[in-house]
Amino acid sequence: MPSKTLQGAPKRAAAAKTTIADVARKAGVSKATVSRFLNHGDKLLSADIARRVEAAIASLRYTPSPMAQSLKRGKSGLIGLVVADVANPYSVAVLRGVETACREAGYLVILFNIGNDRAREQEAIAALTSYQVEGFILNTSGYLPGKARQSDHYGKPAVLVDRRHADMQEDFVSLDNASAMGTAVDHLIDAGYRELLFVTQPLSNVSSRIERETAFRHCIAGRSAKVGGASQEIGEDDIESLEQALRKLGKRASRRPAIITGNAVMTLRVAAAAARLGWTLGKDIGLIGFDDAEWAPLVGPGITTIAQPTDELGRMAARCLIERIGGFDLPPRQILLTGKLVARGSTMPE
Amino acid sequence: MPSKTLQGAPKRAAAAKTTIADVARKAGVSKATVSRFLNHGDKLLSADIARRVEAAIASLRYTPSPMAQSLKRGKSGLIGLVVADVANPYSVAVLRGVETACREAGYLVILFNIGNDRAREQEAIAALTSYQVEGFILNTSGYLPGKARQSDHYGKPAVLVDRRHADMQEDFVSLDNASAMGTAVDHLIDAGYRELLFVTQPLSNVSSRIERETAFRHCIAGRSAKVGGASQEIGEDDIESLEQALRKLGKRASRRPAIITGNAVMTLRVAAAAARLGWTLGKDIGLIGFDDAEWAPLVGPGITTIAQPTDELGRMAARCLIERIGGFDLPPRQILLTGKLVARGSTMPE
DNA sequence: TTGTATGCGTTATCAG
DNA sequence: CTGATAACGCATACAA
């Protein structure tokens, strides 16, 4: 077999892309006319010519080259999605909604994962920009290394998901963290828990974590002194201090203890720690976590969660962005979707 | 505030893209010279001119337009990733490896999710092709609706992941299913299980499922009659027949029963069914599943799994594709990575 | 070694 | 209404 087997396949020689010129020739008109048909339908053309062009397009199976169009009009039909960490199930769930909504609207998604490396956020935006993406969906912390705040992403619209940026001028789509936390705390108290501990990944500059932590403190402050509350950040692989925190919490025999975890990652870690301690969820300790993962019903007696409408979040973000791309020009919006309590065995009433 | 606040920001007016012409002017040379510097470094230029061009590029912060380059050379620096279902954790895990490897090699990934709708596979490839992607990574079944087999993807190289296509001419990257199944069965038998049931999502035309099922049957056939084996497909939400199968399996008191699940989705379902039946994993019934999900250690006594090197699979796929793009032209390769047994409580020896 | 001219596939600006 | 023609930003054959 000679080289280039795939390329030079007999059947369909690398699809020598048919261009607008081919169509024009076939229809016996000029390229400009074909272009007009493409962009304005038959609004600018005589019925007869329009039909001829249409026929030619069909028979040649012509499709415009987004690349050329992009070069010419400075638009690309591409949307840039920058996620902090594709390893995070939340990011993925959102990604899914985004991809769906974008595709339905005729956009394609270019994915850039910065792997929690904030320094790479700018790199991502720059790279995406050079591809003429028409806008950004950002699930990043928005931290800028040296420079001062640079809110505009090369003049392209952007929508933030889950994580706010400082002084943000963009639309923002997220879970209503305050309300969700209220739901969680209410639920625990209703179930008889009185000593609450909020466990979160390091707040760093991640707004959603900060919001949840703040909301938690407010919730506790708003209660009588009969309810105790504390919160703690746990680093990546700091299982030691996690177990320590649990033990400390469990000691107060006088009040029934429970934990609220800031996301699914922490939920899993806490569940593991509890297991190592030999504690039964919902009995020795209560547990409710943000994010309703598929495994939540099966860990221990089932883990109670606050389910985020992740798919909807992604779709919303895409929809907002596409509106902006379409010229929608009003002050930044904040779209907060409410979480849903899914009660399971880990928060059994006494 | 007037309209277009973002666009017309005073600081940096929508980045009126600096072009190769600007650089040429600044350096006092022709556009061609700049282009040469870009593409061949100083190999074709006198040291002096090269330096001048370099300086001009730096001072103007010039970056080439991938779009224009793409139009000119028919290459884009883009790689198309078509995924059967982004909702599937496996797809995502692979996606992650792919994105990383591609980015490291200077490629960006365009994502297209066909949501298990095989009819859309062609649509995906066509859309991606129009963006001049330089190659495809496909995690799809490769089914073509009407037409006969069309192995070439518009003349672009492709790499298949996890799912083979009929008569495939592409590189293929996947878990070594036969060997992995052997490991699983051996493990179960070592642990004293004698009545085995393989539970899988519908085989449909998904090669990995078929391979696992086949391997399972071979494993059983190769054993003495003391080991019983059967396999069963379970549809999307057919929990009823799943429970029925479990009950039937459990009845044979004479032999210790165990289940092998084809992927994480089924593992979760089986675990749920067992829980509903009040069975304890590792005691009333054994369970080992393909895919080592993060939750595996925490469900019941911990679920034994065959861990796939998903990240490596994704990286491999990307690497293979990039080699092909680079002109590597040898017969299709098959790269099978071996799974790793992670023993946990669900397959406790008697 | 360097510059000139042409074209990639479209769209937009002109005339006609 | 329609057709030349000139860009868009870049890479290359060709000429110098």
C-alpha cells in the first residue's frame, strides 16, 4: 500500500471542498449572488435566480466554510468554554448543558481546561480569542497575576458560571448559595442536629465556596445559641485534619452533630473519614452535601444532598451568552437557580 | 452609560488586531519576510533582518491569526472530539486526557457530544470538518444510517477510543478487555465465588460491551463445570428485570454467587438493586465492576473494580492522532492498555 | 536573501 | 436586482 492511503482513498478524494465559486458557476450567476442568497435568502434576489442558486447548492451539497466566513466577518460560530477543572464533576455537568445549548443554537464549543492553574486563565482567553470565539463561558476564579483588573475579554462578551470575578461586569449564572445553605441548615435542625460543622475546600478566591461559608455563618448567627456552628477549610490531601475535625465535633455528646460539605468532592472525603472512624452516617453523625452525585443514594444509608440544576445552569449560561452575542445590551444580570433538597438516610431524625 | 460599554472600553478598544502588515511596516520589511520568520525562524533570513522582525513582533505583541492561517494552509490547530455521551464518566475521564495532551501539543479541542444519538455522528463529523479540524478522536459506535461504510472522515485522520468501528482503518485505543475480564473472573474464583453473572448495558453495537461479554463467556468456558456463568443485558431503566436476575442468581444456594458489571453505570445500578433486596455485598453476593469510580470505596463495604487508565487512554489517543497528523503513515495500530484490579470488600473471600 | 503578486473562501462596496 | 472587485490575514511560487 502506498502512502496517504486514507487521504487518497478512491471513494471520495479528501472532499475537494466545493466553494461558492463552484455554486456560482453551476447556477450561472456571480459569487456575490450566491453569497446574497446564503445571507439574506431570497429577499434580495429575483425568484428565478434564487431558485437556481438553491438548486445548485443542493446538487453540489455545498456548505460554506466557517473559516472563511470567520476571517471575513470576524465571527466564528465558536464559543470558548474555560473550566477550572474538568476533573470536577460539577464542571462537567455544566459543560454538558453548555454544549447542548450551544449546539442547538448553531455554535460549537472549544474547550479549554486550566486544571486549577490560575496562571493559565489568561493563556486560555488569549488562545480562544485568536480563534475568533464570539464569547466566553468562564468557570474560573478570574484572578489576574500582575496586571490590574481587565474586565473585558478582548471586547468579547462573557458569562460567568459558579464563580464570580472581582468587580465583574459580566452576566453571572449560579446556584443561589445563600438560599441553598438555608435549606440545608433548616433541614438539619429539623432533624434534630444541633452542632453543625461546615467543611469546605480551601476558600482561596473561589466565590461559591466563600458564599456558602458566609451563608453558613449567617444561618448559625440567626439561630438561638442552642445551635452551634463552625466551619473549616480542608486542603487537598489533608485527611488528617479532617479526621481530627470530625473527632472534635463528635466529642460534644450533649448536642447531636452534623456536617455540611461544600461540594461533592468534600462529601466523598467526609464519608470516607466517617467510615474510617467507624461512624454511621445519620446516626453517629449527620451529613448533608452540596451537589447531588449519582452515588449519593448508595453511600452508607444514602447521603442527603442539595442538588444543583447543573444542566440548567449550563444551558442558562449558554443562552445568556448567545443573547449577548446577538447584541443584547443591558446591565449585567445575575441568574440564581435554586437548589433542591434530596433527603436521605444521612440526616435521619433522631 | 451608552451602549457597547464593553466593546468601546477606553483602555483597549476591542484589540484592533495587529496583523502581519503592521509588523512588516514597523520592521521596515515586507509581509512575506515576516511570514518567513514566523514559519521558518531565521533559517531563511539574514540575522539582521530576523532580529528586526523579532523585535517588531515583540513590541507589537503580534500573534498570528489561526483563522487566516487555517484558511491558507487548510490546517487549523484544532482537533475534533466526538463523544457518545458526555454524561458518561468514562467519556469525561478520557476527554480530560485528550484535552491535556492536545493543549500541550499546541492543539485546541472542539467538543461535540452526540448524546448517544448515532444519527448525529455524521452531523458531528461534518460540522467539525467544516472547521478544518486536523483530525478526529471518536468515542462513537461508528454506525452509518443509510450509506455503506465510509471509513474516511473527509480524508482526515482519526483515532477511535473504546469503541471499534466495523472494518476500521483507524488507530484504536482501549482497555484490554479480554485480559481485564480474565483478571476479574480469576479474582472472583480465587475468592470462592462459583456462580457468575455478567451484567451489561445493551450490547447494541458497542464493541467494548461486546468484547467484555465475549471474554466473559470464554473465561467461563475455559473453566471446569464447577463454575457457572451467564450474562444479561439490562436496558436503561429496566430495574425490574435487574432485580429479577439478581434474585434468580441468589437462589442457587449451593454455589456462591457474584456479579460482574460492564461499567460504572451498571455497577451503581446493581449496588442499588442489591441494597433494595437487603443483600450485603461481599457476603450475600459478590460484585466486581469495570471502571474504578471515586465512589467505589464508599459504597457498601467498598466495591472491587477493574480500574481503567482513563487519563492515559485519552493522552494516548491524542498522541496517536497527532502523530498521524504529522504524517506518520503505517498500518492502523491497536493500543490496548491493561486494567488494574482494585480489590475491596464486595469480593471478600468466604 | 528579499520583495511582489496571487489566492485560500467569503462578504461587502461599489457600479451598472 | 446583479456583477465585478476589493478586502479579511496569511503563506507561498515566482521574480529579483
